[in-house]
Amino acid sequence: MKKLALHWQILLGMAAGVIFALLMTNFSWGAEFIGDWIKPFGNIFINALKLIAVPLILASLIKGISDLKDISKLSKMGTRTILIYITTTVIAVSIGLGMVNLIKPGSAISEDTRNELIASYEGDASVRIADAAKQKEAGPLQALEDLVPSNIFAAAGDNSNMLQVIFFAIFFGVGLILIPEETAKPVKAFFDGFNEVILKLIDIIMLTAPYGVFALLAALVVESPSADLFQALAMYAVTVLIGLLLMIGVYILIVWVFTGRTPAFFENGIAPAQLLAFSTSSSAATLPVTMERVEEHMGVEEEVASFVLPIGATINMDGTSLYQAVAAVFIAQAFGMDLSLSAQLGIIATATLASIGSAAVPGAGMVMLVIVLAQAGIPEAGLALIFAVDRPLDMCRTTVNVTGDAAVSMMVAKSVDKLGEPHVKDWDDNLSAENR
């Protein structure tokens, strides 16, 4: 009997987690039980995925670049990747601005509700504002300076330094291309084998995915803010969700037009990564699964996926950019401010640039939002208005980020003639136990 497909297993795990948490909230000790005995398993699952992320980037990028055997191919692929990522980000921010101006969710927030939200989340907002102030104090070339690590081991020891790891891997891969092939052969063989080991570890971790997301969703339900605050922010949340759904539709349409792959093919291929992104709220933690799905289930050749996806997990934050656009205008509306066209165009530019510098970890988009608010002249204290629903929306926008990474990888692969048929490897979620 064939095993249930992975995305259905994950969905069942998520649903079971929510139902279990709702049942446990009927007991006075339920929330404490979940926090002490269930949530740690979710954290272990996320940690296991993050554990694999840096080794995967090093192994796959070095292998992928060395396979190119020509620096001109790397330059061609890199230019197309960056241009497509910037284009999709501008589209995402524009969709966000269009939706928030059409629905006007901020006008539904009463002054009493606004004051209550600010009072409830003032402390959280002040922490993010302080973090953003440190970033704004940096010089204009600070981002370029931070790109080059002084110590690769220190950079690899922190998942927020993914760009530094990517820089080293590309630099190392270029070095492998430039030295004689016979000299590079043993080094390349090592990274080829290392990459296969990491991919196998991902398969092992994914066996626990349904249980991991069960724990994560159960913890989320019992830690959620009060229902009253959610109701007050319902229109804002709906606006963001509609924008995110439209952005996923844009990805599906682009893939269909440029690669000829059907929407069903795309969704079936990326669904497990989308569900994990939703559960973990982290593009970096989801990266190992995204790479496995794109390569094995969507037909993108490894040398493209190993280059495009790690960069995308770091700089492609379309969902985050869309949310920042909606949040900025929503806060302005709640304060009775009327943003001019030039201010909203400034939001497009700032949100696009901020998304590139946003770390691929939960909550990083909130820090970058402070910079967007400051640029548009919107009170940063308004950040407190959206904290109540930030966590579930963070899950949704991370799903869009990961979907965008997969769509762009397919487009780049098609443009360089590296998009083939899916090739599912052994010990995969779509194979029966007998075939293993």
C-alpha cells in the first residue's frame, strides 16, 4: 500500500496540532503541558532543519558552481537571478499597496482599540525600533562590508549570516573552476559526496515533519493573543492574506507562461516546502526541503537550484515586502494620515531594498518594517498595532517567500536550458516501502 504523500501527512499533522491545542485549552494545565512537553519537539524539528541549512549551502553551491566549469555561465545565471528577484519584489509591494488602498483596513480601527493595542505591545515595538535604529546608523556601504566574512567558521555558526556563507561558497567554487581540473578533482569529489550525505539527512529529517508541525501548531494556538484583538485586526489580516494569495497566483502564472509547467505540477511539487514554511516561519529552516523539492520533483537541475535557492532564501522576501507595504499604509490609516503618491512610491523602493537585507528568520521583517515606516514619515510606535496578528501572518508571508524562490529557480533554469523532468530519488515521500 502506497504511503500517503508528504504534503498530506504534514497537513494532517498541522490539523491534529490545532485540534489537540484547542482541546487542551479546556484544562487549566493544558497550556503549560503543551509548553513543557509538546513545544520542545517542534523546536527540535526546526533546529534540525537549521542544522542542515549551512552545510547544505556550502556543499550545494560549491558543487553547483564547480559543475559550471565556466565563470561566464555563473555571471549569466547570477544576473538573471538578481533581476528576476528584484522584479518579483516590486510586483509584490505594488500588489500590497493596491490592496491596502482598495480595502482601507486602517479606517476600521477605532481610537480606543488603537490605544489598547499600543499599550499592549509597546514593549515589543520599542525593542524592534531600537534594533532598526542600529541598522540605520550604519554607513551606506555597511551591507557590502557585511557581505565578506572575516572568519568563515564564525559566519557558518550563525544562521543569520547566510549571505556571508553564500559569498564564501561562491568564492570557493570560482577558485575550483580556475585551478587545473586534475588538481580540483579530489576536492570536487569530496563536495559531491558531502552534498549527497546532506540530501540524505534531509530525507531522514522529513520523516519527522508531521510530528514537528504538530508540535509547532499546538504551541502557536495556546500562545496566541486574545480573540478580541484578533477581531479588531481582522480586516488588516484579510488584506495581507488576499495580497499574498494574489502573489502566489502571479508565481503560478509566470511559471506557466515561461516554462509551460501547469499550476497543478507547480503546486504538487512545492506543497511540502510551503507547509513547512508556514509551520516554521523561516525561509532558512525550509531551504533544505525547498531544494529537495525543486530538484527532484520540479525538474530544476542541481547546478541551478543550488545557486538560485540559497540566494533567494536570503534576499528574496516578496511576502515580507508585500506585508511591509500593507502594514505601513494600514498604520498610517489608523493614525488618520493620508499618504501621498510619492510617499507610497518611496515605500516600494524602501521595502524592496529592505527585503534584501532582511534575515531569513522569524520576525526579521518586523525590524525592517521600522525602516519603511520611518522613510514614509509614519510613527514607528504604530508598530504595536500589528503585533497581535504578526505571528500567523509571518507564517503566511514565509510561505510566499519560499514559493517565490521555487518559481524563480524554474524560470532561471528554463532560461539557461537546465529545466528537465522530475527525478525522484530513493527513500522519498512518493515511494512505497517496497521500493525502498
